[in-house]
Amino acid sequence: MKAVQYRTIGGAPEVVDVAVPEPGPGQVLLKVTAAGVCHSDIMVMSMPAERLPFPLPLTLGHEGAGIVAALGEGVSSVTVGDSVVVYGPQGCGVCAVCSSGRENYCPHARRLGIHPPGLGSPGAMAEYMIVDDPRHLVPIGDLDPVSAVPLTDAGLTPYHSVRRALPQLVPGSTAVVIGTGGLGHLAIQLLRALTPARVVALDVSAEKLEFARGVGAHEALLSDANAAAAVRELTGGLGADAVFDFVGADVTGRSAVAMAALDADIQLVGIGGGTIPVGFGRVPYGTTVTTPYWGSRTELAEVIALAQAGALSVHTETYSIDDAPRAYERLHQGKISGRAVILPGS
Ligand code: NAD
Ligand code: ZN
Ligand code: ZN
């Protein structure tokens, strides 16, 4: 079967032929219907060898959707033919944290060598993929796999972030979304669906700002040196009650701090390598700065339910598996609107 692999440090992703895997005891084989292209893959592919926490080659794709194709011995909770998406940030499954569904914060995953599909174990950018346990699967029923697949990360990660900020996002509050790409365009919609906050989007081009308005941002501003002052002006000098930074560079972190209100919530979601210095006089009094990671299993089921209720409009560009390297190039150039999705069956 064809698979998209990251094979050599610093190299571009390649389409290669690999064997179709067979499900072992307890595992599930999926025929992949769709795989999302996340900016984190680009970050992984720019890491020096000594920082990469897993060996190569790696089949990419940590956003996966598929049809259950075969069951390993002992699996009975899913049925061949089920349409599902894959929960990525898998933990040990048995500790207190995993038992509450928050496998994204499992304290044992690293020690046990558990890696998400596409981020250490073989991912969804292939015609078939193995899922280690049926608990990682969320049924999507009639949802289109192409628009459902980004929900597993581009939807789940901002859903988790927005939920953490709910106490801040009361009527009259303002939320800022920095970076309106795969995650950001869903963050805007999640803020609109879950909170009464005014939503201000920041990005670097007129097209992205237009896109942000189109998916529900009340205001869209250029992310430049004047952005913080503009947000202060929009909020009568008070600043934003929550800032979600989906870029995570030093420059956006500085901007986030400069536009934050007192007692605000700044969430550094983007993995741009930036830091936000925290201390008295460095951030407004009471402000929290956090680095949320992905989301819980329960939250994935909730995001899927929200999509099934018609509350989310996922924007996608589709590519055949042979064209996956081009999708990564376009993402790197900032040219994707919403999420690029690979269709391994085409
Ligand atoms: P994307 O490329 O689809 O979107 C990034 C957006 O940011 C683009 O619209 C781009 O134009 C915009 N941008 C670039 N520089 C900017 C600036 N200075 N100011 C404002 N906007 C700017 O990326 P994505 O797949 O949505 O991922 C976003 C970030 O989140 C990445 O860093 C990714 O690695 C990270 N991520 C983190 C988690 C987590 O669990 N914390 C999960 C998934 C992705
Ligand atoms: Zn991702
Ligand atoms: Zn655990």
C-alpha cells in the first residue's frame, strides 16, 4: 500500500510502498478514508536528530478517519464497516488520568514508549492503519470523513483550550485568536458556539482575515506591531480576557501579553518555539499562561457531537496521497485555507 513517510532528518515527506499491516490481538485495522495535515508535522520535520523522540521512517498523519476493516483477536466493541475517527494523544489507558479520559496528560505514556499515530507510531497517511485499542475510536456515523478528520486535532485542541477559558469568557468579554489556520478557524467557531465572547481574529494577510470573518470572527485585524493597541482600543482600554496563540512565536507571545486584560487567560497552543516570560510586571496581574496539549477522549466525542449538531463548518482542501508532499509545501507557505486533507484511497 502507499504511505506518506518522513524518512530522513530535514527531508521532505515521501510517498512510498509499504506492507499492509495486520491487526494483532486487541488491535483494529482501519481502511483510511481521510488524514489531516497539521502544522505540527512541519515542526517535527524541522527538528534536529537529537531532539526527535522517535526513530525514522515515520508514516505521517496524526489526524485519521477510516472504516473498520478487520478486528484483532478479542475485539468486539466495534464492527467491521463502522465509520470512525482516531483519538490521537493516547496514554496508558489505566491510570487515574487516563480513566478520566484525559489521556493527553497521561503521566506514563512517555516512559512506556506510547506515541500517537503519526507522531512516533505509524499514522493515517496510508491506505490502512493499525489502531492499538478500540477505545481510541470515536464513531462518526453519517459525518463526512473529510470534514470530520480535522476535528481530531484542529477541532479537539481548540475545544480543549476554549473549555479551559470558559470562566473568563462571560458576556461582555473578548477572546483573541492569533493565527486563523487549521486550528484557528475552528477556534473562532468554537468560541462562537460555546461562549458569548466577542471574537477578534489576528493573521498576517488580507485573505486570512476575510476567511476569519467568514467563519464568525466579529473583528479581524492584521497581526502586526499595532495589533495589541488595536485590541485595547476595541475593548475600551481593558484588553482581551482570553488570548489563544495558535502561532506560538516570540512575536505573537509578546503581542498576547500586550493585549491581555488583568486576570486574563493566555494559552500558548502554537509550537513556534516562542516563550512568554512570566513574573510581576511581565504579565498583567492575575494572568495565567498555559501550554495546553491536544484534548481528552471525552472532549473528542463532544466535538464530534457538536459537528453532528451542525455547529461547525470545517474548511478543507483535499489532496490525493501522491500529492501529499505538495499539501505540506502549501501549508509551509501559509497557502492553505482551513485544513489540507489527504485521501489515501484516491
Ligand atoms: P496553520 O499553518 O494551519 O495555521 C497557522 C496560521 O497562523 C496561518 O493562518 C498563518 O497565516 C498564521 N500566522 C503565521 N504567522 C502569524 C503571526 N505572526 N500572527 C498571526 N498569524 C500568523 O497551522 P495549524 O495546523 O493550525 O497549527 C497551529 C499551531 O498549533 C502550530 O504551531 C501547531 O504545531 C500547533 N499545534 C499545537 C497543538 C497542541 O496540542 N498544543 C496541537 C495541534 C497543533
Ligand atoms: Zn496536530
Ligand atoms: Zn495513563
